[in-house]
Amino acid sequence: MATLAEIASQRTSLDEATIDHLLRLTASWSLLADLSFSDMLLMAKVDEPSNRGEESFVVLGQVRPNNRSTLINNDLVGTTQRPDAWPLVRLAFDTGTRVVGELKLDALDDRVPVWCIPVRFDTGIVAVLVRVQGPLRGPASLYEQAYLSIFERLCDMVADATFPYREDDVAGPGMPRVGDGIVLIDGAGHVEFATPNATNALHRLGIYAPAEGRSLDELGLRVRAVERALEFALPAMEEVDQGHDVAILFHCVPLLEHAKTTGVVILLRDVSDLRQLNRLVLNKEAAVREVHHRVKNNLQTISSLLRLQARRSDEVETRTALLEAERRVRSIAVVHEVLSREPGEEVVFDEIVRSLVLLVEDTVLALHPVEIVVNGQLGVLSTDLATPLAVALAELLTNAVEHAFTEFGGPSNEHVGVVTLNLYQEGGNAIAEIRDNGRGLGEDFSLDVPTSLGLSIVRDLIRAQLHGTIEMKSVPHAEGGGTYVRVEVPTTARL
Ligand SMILES: Nc1ncnc2c1ncn2[C@@H]1O[C@H](COP(=O)(O)OP(=O)(O)OP(=O)(O)O)[C@@H](O)[C@H]1O
Ligand SMILES: [Mg+2]
């Protein structure tokens, strides 16, 4: 569907500033539809070569009331209307004054009351606002009369080019609606009337005195937005809080007559629930962060217990086993550490990689001088994927620094051990390649023969848990030797 700006620039001769004015009008015109309990149409003159000599109108916008049923069921936006079907629109264009009358609509049997309000911008009439009035249910109540009188004042402003406001950037979705409650303030700042919903909102702010005839100041309410609207005729919004639990949004619409402020319409909306929800969401995020923080702390406690126990053990084998377990627990803690900083369904894996490399260097590097180089990155991964992958990579990196260089002797040796970790995403898979320039795998090495714990863990995590693949092979001497491991896991599959 075409937008107002598109229709206007293609079918009319209106310039950009005028179209902008009409856009601002339609951004806040649901207020007009609600105050008048009516459907509204915005019509402009068509300017097309094929149309020469014969004038017709194009519908630029259409809005329905929220508090009454609509009279116009079809979508008229973008349609061309013949002038003889809308003689009153033409009259409003020609005279520049409001034209009130009746009209026969295609969809309806009876004639319906119609108002045609000229929309002025700069010095000319640029469009006509058509109000198609629904039948009033019985005599208008006091509030309906009040709404209609505000509507009339706003219509005069439309014809005077003072509504929509030039500086109104607060209109649009999310702004309070008529049903939320209205307070009308006169030119002297006194409350003329307040609807029942508005009175409720004032109660929630702790104001129980009858509002009529008093200024907000006298009621004990200081709202800068209202003062601003009265003093400078500027629309404004402000949230007024009462304690921790109550928040009422004041949306102030100044009313002007001959460039003088004659009053302010305040639309009130109780946003307490919204604010509370926001607070809850914030609290929940903090709670998730805290949980990760505690999980990390607990894992670190477990790993120190294992380390203590390892120290007490006299048997080398037991001690090694305990230290290995300690390292594994710590590689899981790394993931929670990152999550405690930014909790969520996803995590920046590169931060985890950085910590893992430090961890591996910390644990085993003391034995041989080895350099770990990381190329590329995996970006953001789901947390379900990040934890197992982190543990698997920790095992593989540890293996490389632990086993690859055992035949190269001590630090004095010329050979420099290098372990490279290449990370990238390709075709929906996260890929990690670990390459070392060490001694390579033994003749009889096979990944599928379950022997030691380390590779069993890796196999299980990559294949069974992450539905991925792993490949391990020695690199021929001619190509630099050492071991090459490739891990590939889908990033999208649900785990
Ligand atoms: N990068 C490598 N270079 C040379 N040999 C390797 C490499 N990675 C693994 N190996 C060989 O594969 C064997 C199995 O590794 P695995 O991680 O399963 O056990 P581990 O490291 O000996 O003990 P742990 O259970 O503590 O990890 C190793 O003992 C080693 O001989
Ligand atoms: Mg190992």
C-alpha cells in the first residue's frame, strides 16, 4: 500500500513542506476522530495531465474513531473521488471556510452529516479534512459535548494552520488516547472539566479535591509540560510519578485562537503498569546475571577443592587426574563468567575463546614454550552451543600443547611450538580448526577407539550433543608436520 507521502507526491502538486504538514496532521488525527466520534478522510486535489480541465480529489488518509463504530468500511486511501460526489469538499476548497452539510455515501442508505474542514498551510488551502459523522446515540452527554467543543476548536486551528503544531514530534503511536482521560484547562490555567478517567488518574496521584475551577498548582500538582503549553503554545509530554508505583503520562495539546493560547487539553494515561513491567524486566535481567555469577563462583570453588585435593595426593596418577578435572571445571566456568556480564540466549564467543586461551596457557604452557595463535572469530553463538563447544576446544588446545611437543625437548631447542586456532562460520556451521607443528599422531591412532577421557569427552560433545563432525589427522612432513583437527557444528539446529 502506498504511503501518504507517495500518493501526495505522485498524484498532487503539493510540495515537500506541505506534505510534511499533512503527515504531521495524520500523525495526531486519531485525536480528532475520537473527540468527534467520527470517521475522517483527508482529501487533496489531483494534478494529472489526463485530468486537465476536470477537477477530482484523491484520498490521502483515512482514520476511524476508537470509541464508535465506523461508517466507512472500505479502504479509501489512494482512491480518486469525483467532485460531484463531494460538492461540500469542493466548496471548502473554494471558500476556505468550514462547510457543514449532509452527504449520500455509497455504502449507506441515509444521508449522513458531513463537515469539511479546510487545511491551511502557509497562505493557501492545501487539503480538506472530511468528518463523516456517525449517528449520536440519544442526546449528547456532558462529556460528549465537551469533546465536541474541543474538536471544534481544533478544527478552527486546522483551518488557521496552527494544528498540527510545527514542532510536534511527540505525536504518533503510543501517545495517550481520548479514552484514557481528558482534563481541559482554560487560558488562565484553571481546570474547566475532567473526565471520570482523568479524575481516577488524579486520585492515583493523591489528588482528591474537586478539580474544576482550580489550577493544577492549587491542587498541589506541578507539571512543567502544562506550563510550557500555556506559556509558549507548545505541545509537550511529561510523566508524573507518585511514589514508586504510580506513573501518569500527561500529554498537553495547546489550544490557540488568533495566535493566543486559550486553553490546554491534557490527555492523561496511567502508565504505572508499563513502568512496573519495565522494572520487572530490568530486575529479571539482573537476576539472570546474578545466577551466572553464582554458577561461576561455585564452579571456581569446585575447581579449587579439586586442586587442594590434588596437592594432598601422593600418587602422581591421582594428582594428574584431579588437576585435569580441575581444568575441565574451570573451562565451563569461563562461559558463565562471560554470561554473567551479558546474560541472554546468546553470547559473544570470542570473549570465551580469549579466556580459554589464557586458561590453557596458564595450565600447561609452563612445561613447553608454545605459542597459541587465534585467527578469525565465531561471533555470537547461542548459549546452548557455546558451553559444550568451549569445553571441547579447551580439551583440543590442551592436547596440542600437552602432547604435540613432547619429543622436541626443553626450551633450549630451536623448534618453536605453534598452535593455531582458526575460527569461522560457513553455511550455517561454526568451524574450528586446531593445528600444531608438533610430532603428529601415532601410527595406530584412531579417534573412534575410545581410550582416554579427553577425546571421549570431545567426541561425545561434538557428535552426540552438538550434532557436528570432528576429524583428526597427522599432517605430512612435507606440509609442515604436526596434527590437524577440524570441528564443525551447526549453529542453527535446536539442541
Ligand atoms: N595434538 C596432538 N599431538 C599429538 N598427539 C596427540 C594430540 N592430541 C592427542 N594426541 C594423542 O591422543 C591421545 C588421546 O588424547 P586424550 O585427550 O583423549 O587423552 P590425554 O590427553 O592423554 O588425557 P586426558 O584424558 O587427560 O585428556 C593423547 O594421549 C595423545 O597421545
Ligand atoms: Mg587430553
